Amino acid sequence: MEKLNTTDFRSLARREKNAQKRIRLLALAHFSEGHNRIEITSILKVSRTSVNKWVSNFLTDGLAGLEHKTSPGRPPSLNKTQSKQLATFIEQQSLSEEGGRLSGADINEYTFQHFGINYEPSSVYRVLKRLGFSWITSRSKHPKQSQKAQEAFKNFRLETILNIPGHIALAQVDVWFQDEAHIGQQNTTTRLWAKKGSRPRVVRQQQFEYAYVFGAVCPSNGNTEALITPWIDKRFMRQHLKLISEATLPDRHAVVIMDRAGWHTKDLDDEFDNLTTIKLPPYSPELNPIEQVWGWMRQRHLANRCFANYEDIVEQCTQAWNSFISDIDTVKNLCNRSWINLTR
């Protein structure tokens, strides 16, 4: 144990990088040199109570008693069991099929009814943050969507085996995602960078010129095919599939995943020997990453924009698509899904 009169506090203070501990060492240096507590408080501009505490801590624990100790603070009102119960309740509500949302008042009412704890409004949000929750935008889904059907579809290896010709090995299959987007003068608006507190206005046209973009991506190799048309029907769908068929190497077979639109009929792939179409489960657009491609194009190129006419729409859509496919890593990263790996 260090002794008060044999410790070189001034030397220790010169080497100490922590300002708070340096003050404590200097206080003990003055004390060991014969200054009383009142003189030390005047020299160092600290309280007499602090000097008494530092001397006492040193005499009890040595130099270790001068280390800064973080105050544990007031313990939380909810214990671990109660916190876990509240977190489970909030998570279940966020996944509820009945809709609606929890407000801070709802959560406060729950804690009061179950635990007898009544929070201030601001305290409720601190509790939510401590439990790992945040205020985020929810994603929409169709009320008829089946999670069970989606999970079954993700067993895509079996789905592929059942649909492709028997002589085709899985190692020869290229999986493509395909979809169509409606782009027109009644365009979308999006967020943009602006000064805090401002609310910039952007033009939203009311005319009715539009075009359709057919897009397809093969995440494994980054190949893409697109077609822009004035309307949408089975004839244009076959033209798009023809582009995918022609892009498929002679020793490969293309499996094209698409939604269940009315023009996506069973006979679409009849004329192609190297291509098979597979339909997504009903009401499951989130399984098709091309939906994210449309969002990428709108956010970066097509939103907040005026189109002069159909030709202008075609030109802007072409530039947006070409910008997307210019970086093959972006194509692969945005569109790849683990469940389409047929060789595992």
C-alpha cells in the first residue's frame, strides 16, 4: 500500500494524462506537503468535500482509489423479465396481421397495467431505444399474401427440377428475374437534399403519356435485357423472352422468374428450347428484385422529372437503365438472392 508521505504525487501528476486524476494527485501533493484542506480548495478551486474524499480514498485503496469511477446511475424501472415481456409485446404488435400501430401512450398504458409503472412521454421513447426499437417505415403487403407459399417457393431447387426439361442439369441453369414498370408523365416524387427546415416543391405532371419498361437480370453473371414499349401485351412479352433466349449461351438453359400478370400465360415459353418461365406465388412482389431496380432508377434518374412526350420518356428510361447496368457489381448485389443458388 502506498503511503501518503512517501509517494511523489507531483511526479505522478506530471505524467498523468487524465485531467480529473491529475487534480486529485495535486490535491494529495499539497496535503502531503502540509497544506490544510481549506488551502487546497483555494489553490485548486475544488470543494472541500472532494479533497476529503480523495484523501480518504487514497488512505483506503492507495492510488487505485483515485481512479475515476462511473456512477451506475439510477437502476431502470423495468427489471430484465419485465423488459423482455415488453419487448415481446411490441414485436408481436409490429408483426400483427390486424394492422394499426403502437403509440407511446399505448406502450405506457401497457407498462402501467402489467407492471404498475407510469412513464413520462419522453421516457417511453428512451425505453424503446434501450430495448433496441426504432421508428421505421413499414413495408406493405397484400392481405391475401401467403408466407407459407413464399417459403415453399424459396425451395427453388425443387421448383426448377419440376419445370425444366429432364435432360437439363441444374449446373447448366441461369436464373433470371423479369418484370415490367410503368413510367409516365404522372411521375413519382422523391426525397432530395435541401436545407433543413425547407420544403422544396417539385413539378408533378398531369398529362397521360407513358411507356413500359421490360427488364430482366441474371444475378449470377450480371447479364441484363430490357425492352421499352408504348403498351404491354403478350406480343411484347415474347419479344422480351426472345432477347433473354438469345443472350443465353448454347450450353445453358434460362429459367425466367416472373409474376402472375394476365399476359404471363403458360404458353409464353413454348417457342423457346432454351428457356423456361416460372411464376412467383400470388401477391409476392418482394420476391422479385427487379422491383428494387425500378426503385433504384426512379430515385436516381426518373423521379421529380418532367417528360415532354413519349420519345422523351423512352430516352430518359434508356439512360436510367444504362446507368444501372453500367456497374455489374451493382446489378449482382441488388438482384442476387440466396435461395436461387441451385448447386448447393
